[in-house]
Amino acid sequence: MAAPLGRDTLPEHWSYGVLRDGRVFFINDETRITSWLHPRSGEPVNSGQMIRSDLPRGWEEGFTDEGASYFIKWCSQ
């Protein structure tokens, strides 16, 4: 990751979203312009998780900082 992902790392008036494939995009809430690059670091950020169509419903694939994959089962209550 380029920078820790959290609202406290973003400049004022910026927010972010995460696509189903784990890619993170950034939104300037004043201008409504989006970017794939973190507004402070200028680098792309990945959430480290991805929903894959070949996994059973409720499962996601995650990745460590070293690139190893692991699987997450979401439980509903």
C-alpha cells in the first residue's frame, strides 16, 4: 500500500471507495473528481481484498503485504 488507508490520511474534502476487485479510488468531494492515486502520496492503493466470482457466496480472497493470498468467510448473524 502506498499509505495507510483511512480517512485520517486523506486531505480535507477527500474520501475513498473500494471496488469489488479490491481497487481503491479517491474522490474529491468538492470538485467531484476521482483518481486512482492517493491524493497525498500520488501512488495507487489496493485494499488487499478481492471478491472473486469463482468463490462460493460469502467468501473473499485477501492478500498479505508480501503478496500471499488467504481466504475470508463472511458470517451473517
